[in-house]
Amino acid sequence: MESSYNQATMQTTQTKLLQPFSQDFSFLKGILNHVQDPVLVKDSEHRFVFLNDAASTFFRVSREDILNKTDYDFFPKEEADVFRLKDKEVFDTGNGNVNEEDLTDAKGNKHIVSTKKSLFINEKGEKFLVLVIRDITEAKNSEKHLLRSIDQLAEFAYVASHDIKSPLRTINSFAKLLNKKFRSEIPEVAHSYVDFIVSASSRANNLVDDILKYSVSMNVEMDLEPIDLESVVAEVKENIKPSIIENNAVVQFDDLPVVSGSKVRLYQLFQNLICNAIKFRREGMNPVIKIANKKLASGFEISVTDNGIGIEAEHLENVFGLFTKLNSPKKYNGSGIGLATCKKIVKEMGGNIYIESVYGEGTSVLVFLPQTKHL
């Protein structure tokens, strides 16, 4: 008798809920049953009065077992308390809400779900809560796995950088020792070579220190600080001096601003851009790289312009793709990740990067860095 009563009550409630569509109820029901996400409806007493096939499958219960019951009949109390609180918020305010919630199904399986709840009022003024559920467990688990991988990568970067410091210190120490004890005995032309080894190993050691600091916090939001861009570019230029000399290149810059960013990332950015400009030089022409600054209302536009081989127009939109190589690998070596790395660095600092180029004449890389509260 009780089962028959409950079925009659459920049928009456569903009829009232769907009264405006009563003539097309089977059609509407068919549509809802083809929705792959669970869809449920609760009345003002928080009882389930409708669910589609996807909901029945997801909860691992039949319609008859869930209709006319509440969350407290199925879920652990701590979960049901959260559901009730969010449901009541919709009933009281009329405003929908979207939440991430923990949910345990009838078989004891744990899920993380995104729930979207909204209020429906029928012609009689009766209130119903419409609930759409999306299972995001797999996405959340993937996110956790990614964060663990980032942590492991940070640890690897820390250990690798730490190990690199030892041979750098050795190179620096012996170069200084050579310079101090045997400077008068070595040819004068070699003096500059020894001086370069000392300064280059010192700069490399400082850079590794910055990488060590960065690797410790690479899985958290980057802290921006005022950075003198002119000193960063000067340091890059000094560090790649052998390449500049070997290619008879000229790197010109003047009056570069103080920007908001990360020193180690800005160093990496401009080293990539300058080295690219030297690499893609035109045959028979010495590379000339000009770095200029334009003050804009909301920040700075830094341009790195060269007189190299340029980029064909149809390839301009692809240059920032990972592993993109537009030129012959036999002639121009590289991994194809340089400009992709540059774009990532600039984006992380809240900026943008663009390329303008005339094939056969040269390229300009335009880096926009926003003005921030730090400056």
C-alpha cells in the first residue's frame, strides 16, 4: 500500500511540475534522458521529484529508490549538510549557484562534482530546484597529478642547479688562481681569455642562484618586483660576448626602463631574443640588433629589431608554437622552443609578445610589459 501511495504521490508531483508541458511530457522526458549529465529536480521540501537516466546511473540507484526522498537518505550527513545549505540558498534568494562538492554514490565510490543549481517556479507559484551535475573527478585527479609533477620538476631543478654550482665554483677558483699566479707567464693575448672565464663563471653562478630561488617557488604564483631592464640586457650581452664577437654582431640599447617582472625570466627572455637575432642573420651581413623602449599609457613596449633573414608572412602566426622550426635544421640548429618559452615568460608577467617581420629584411619582436603597482 505504501509503495502504491508513494508512486501516486511522485506521479502527482511530476505532473504539477511539468504541467505547462503535460501534452508533450513524453517528448520532454525523452530529451532529458538523452542529456549525458545528471539532471534532478527537488521540491521546496528538498525531496527529489524528478531525475533523468544519467542521474540514476550516476547515483547507482533506481528512480523508485530515490524519488520522494532527500539527500539525507543517500549521502553521508556531512555531504548532505553541504547540499542542503547550497539548496536553501537558491530557494531563499532565487539566485542560482555553481559549486564543487564531494559526493559518495550508493556503492561507496567517492566523486568530485560540479553542481549548477537554479530555481524554477511553476504557474501555481510552487518552487522547485533544478540541479545539473557534472562529474569532474578525473579532471581533479589529473590536476593533482600535474601539481605533483610540477613539485617533482621543481625538486629536480633545485638538485640539478645545486650540483652545477660545484663545477662552476671550481672553474672560477682555478681561473682566478691562474690569473693571480701565472698571469706574467702566459701570453698577453690570453689575459682577456682568462678574465672572461672568471667573469663568465661568476655570472653563471649568479644565474644558477636565481634559478635555485625560482625552482623552490615555481609551483606558486610569481612575485613581480621592479627590475632594471637595462642592467639585465647588459648582463645578457656580456654573457654572450663570445657569440657576439664570433659573428661580428652589434647589440645596441639605451634608456631601457625599470619594469615589473622576474629577473631570471627577463634574463632568459632577452637572451633568447638576442641569440635568435644573431642566429638568423643574413649571409654576408653583420647582425645588428637594436633594443628600444616606447612608453605607453599602461606600460612599456620593448622592441628587439634585427636585420636578419626575416619571416615569411604566412608563418608569422605560427612562430610561437612549441617545437616550431621555420628554417632548415641543417643550417639553423635549435629545439624550436625558444619563442614558445618567450611567450610563456611574457604571459606569466601579465604582458604580450608580437612579431613584425619583412622577409629578407629583418624582424622586430615587440614585448609589452604592463605598468604595475610596484613602479
